[in-house]
Amino acid sequence: MKWFDYAAPKTLSEALALLAAHPGARMLAGGTDLLVQMRAGRKPADLIIDIKNIAELNELRYERASGLTLGAAVACYRIYGDAAVSRAYPSLHQVASLIGGTQIQGRASIGGNLCNAAPSADSIPLLIALGATCRIAGAGGERVARVEEFCTAPGKNILAAGELLVSMHVPAPRPGSGASYLRFIPRNEMDIAVAGAGVAVELENGKFRSARIALSSVAPTPLFVREAGDWLTGKPVNGESIAGAAEIAKAAAKPITDMRGTKEYRRHLCSVLTRRALETAVRRAQEVQ
Amino acid sequence: MQRKVHVRTTINNQAVEFLCEPRQSLLECLRDIVGLTGTKEGCNDGNCGSCTVVLDDRIVTSCLVLGVEAEGRKITTIEGIAAGNQLHRLQQAFLTNAALQCGICTPGFIVAAKALLDSEPNPDEERIRLWLAGNLCRCTGYDKIVRAVSECAREAKA
Ligand SMILES: Cc1cc2nc3c(=O)[nH]c(=O)nc-3n(C[C@H](O)[C@H](O)[C@H](O)COP(=O)(O)OP(=O)(O)OC[C@H]3O[C@@H](n4cnc5c(N)ncnc54)[C@H](O)[C@@H]3O)c2cc1C
Ligand code: FES
Ligand code: FES
């Protein structure tokens, strides 16, 4: 790796000041993307700002009324190790336990997964389905963006120079709601998704009150398929409705062919994974109803 | 100006200070500066787990940690597993089960497996395989490794 300096600010304002003074700086959360990319000569930086000592970025707080505040630097193991969070969001527990292996989960954050903006990032479709938002801070103040607006191209996001991601907010689960993320990989663990589907549903009187569906690894960015969820609204909760939404998701996918799979195979996976993820989400919704 | 950083840390229960460049990984610092060469480099990109160490209470791949991040933290490496000349029972179990061939992956497997047994004394085979999914071995085919760890889990149960 090329030489860089290192700073570990303790406050958000200190971090923002450093960022403003060093346009070539990069943020270090768990480093499981950043250090790999820097070592490969991508992502050069003259200053690394370690953001793990900043209180707001380490916050993991669930409240029944207001939902979940997930600090951008919180590592995966803290999410699945938190009983209240795991109970309220079994789907988040699931995603935090499938990113990498045990060692990676000791470091990797969901904030890093989002900021890295890989098309294959496993947490992003689920965050989109759950309706999560991002708290972004910069020298000029703060703003909020929806997760589905965050990634703009492979490895690119909406953060402007001088801005960083502080935390994500996930709305409190409503009665009769459930979510799930499912990916396909050739191994059982430790691999990059060939395709993945994150879904969230809300059921009422045997019908879908609302649904949100997003896909990974089948477009330049994680893909929010709004029309698939909208189509489900008002439909009865049954296999036919689920299969219909899965077909819409499949039609929305714009995959490429690469060493992990052909575009035809990936499209097929979109429908299978969406259907299975919806089945799990429905089951979870019925359990908490 | 390019300046090295003074890092104060605790390694295997001993206070250790070292001077490193910010760009050096914890793996490089342990091996090349501190002289603890038990921790191995396999892939240097987080995939193989041969560089596994315990950082505070979590196992991590030390190739994906900067040495400067160790400031004020506690590290356990493979050198901290045996008690003097007394092998840890996991180390013994690796020997009796022939759970190693070239040995490059072994320190990582032992550090990772010990962390599992420390937090969950009785994992079943599936749990062991899942926990060790981030440790790769090109020689043994894994069965003997899983057998060695399972044996220690069973002992804990007995
Ligand atoms: C062996 C291995 C297995 C993996 N398996 C998976 C997997 O199964 N699924 C998956 O999705 N990913 C996987 N990954 C990729 C990676 O672990 C994840 O993307 C992880 O969530 C990244 O988080 P991090 O905290 O390590 O991010 P970092 O590497 O610290 O940061 C990632 C990027 O985001 C920027 N950044 C971080 N935080 C902020 C912030 N708050 N504000 C602004 N920018 C920020 C950094 O500058 C960097 O560019 C794997 C990686 C490895 C090495
Ligand atoms: S050398 Fe660190 S994971 Fe392979
Ligand atoms: S014994 Fe050679 S890699 Fe495991």
C-alpha cells in the first residue's frame, strides 16, 4: 500500500473538519472492503480517517416506537449479538450473519457495506425493503436520504466531498410485518451473491397491505423493484400472488453474464429467490401477527 | 511529513509497544516488527483466515486490520494459546487427529476454534463448520480439523 496518514477522531465534528481539510481522505470502518481495495492499488488515499471511535457511528439502539438507529460503523457481530434487535428484525440478524465469515463479521459494518456500493452487497436490498434511511453529515449540516437513492453506480454513492454516513434508521416493525433476504452462492458461506432478493411485507386480513422488493447482483446498483411490491398491494396472501410478484422482479432485473453466472441464470434466480424470500417474510409476518 | 506511529498494546497478556507505518497491517506488525511469526499470511485479502488473531474479544483477520488500530487494545495470537510448554487441548487434539499437513492454516484454525469453544463449549458439527467457514485449508480436506475441534467440544461436555 502507498503511504497514508491515519487519524482516529473521537467526535463527528472533528471527523468532518479532517474531511474538509483533506479532500483525498477515506473513511475506515471495518476495512474489509477498503484495505483490500487499497492494497490492490484502487482507492488511493493520503489520509485514512478511522471512524470507529465516534459515538454516533457506534450507536445501536432499538426502540419499539421509533425503530432502529444503526450507527454506520457498527460491526455485524454486534447486530446479531443483540437480542432485542434480532427479535425485532430477524432479517437483519440473518444478513449480519451471512456477510463473510466469523472474522469478517467481527469487523465489517453495514454502513461500510452500503458506502462501498457494490451491486452484490448483501445488506442493501434488505435495507431498501425495510424502508431504511441514511443520516448523512457534512460541513454544511445534515441531510437524510433513502437507501434506494444512495448507490449511484458500482462503487459510487451520493455522498458529496466532505460528507460521511452517520447512521441508518430502520422504521419500527409494524404489526403483521415480516422481511427476509436470500442470496444464491455456490458455496454455503463466504462467497459473492450470484443474485439476491430482499423483501418486506405487511399483511392485513389475509391480504398484502404493502410490500417492498429489492435485488442484488443483477444491475449496476442494488435494484429497488417498486412495481413488484406495489403490484402485491391488496392481493390475497397466497402462492399465486407471490409468484406474480416474483415474475415482475425477474422482468425488472438487468443482469450481466460473468464468471458467476449467465444473465439468463441470474434472471431465473431472481424469480426463485424473490418467491422464497416472500414466503419467509409472510411466515414471519404471520408469526408476529 | 511521513512519520511512524507509536502503538501501545497488549499482546498475549504482555504490554507491547511498537513503531509502525500507518499503512502496515497488524499482520505485518506482528510478524515483521514484534517478531511473532506464528500468525501466517495466506491470501492477504481476508479470505483464508490463516492470519486470524483475537482483537479484544473478537476473532479478526489481521491482514485486514491496520497496526495503528491496535492502540490500547488486547491481542491474542497463536503464541498466546499454550501455557508455557503445556499445549492447549485444541493443539493436542490437532496433533492426535493429524489435523494438519503443511501447517500454514493451523494457527488460524486454532485461534478461531479456541474462540468458539471459549464462548460456546459444546458446538455441534454444523456450528463448528459454520464458525470456521472463514478459515481455508488446502491440504486436509477439513474433516480431521472438524474432528479435532469436535473432540474438544465433547470433552467439555463430559
Ligand atoms: C472475505 C470477505 C468476505 C466478504 N463477504 C461478503 C458478503 O458475504 N457479503 C457482502 O455484502 N460483502 C462481503 N464482503 C465485503 C465487505 O466485508 C462488506 O462490504 C462490509 O460490509 C464492508 O464493511 P466495512 O465496515 O469493512 O467497510 P470499509 O472497508 O471500512 O469501508 C467500505 C467503503 O465505504 C467507505 N465508508 C465506510 N464507512 C463510511 C462512512 N460512515 N461514511 C462514508 N464512507 C464510508 C470506506 O471509505 C470504503 O470506501 C466480504 C469481504 C471479505 C474480505
Ligand atoms: S492472510 Fe489474512 S485472511 Fe488470508
Ligand atoms: S494444512 Fe496445509 S493449508 Fe491446511
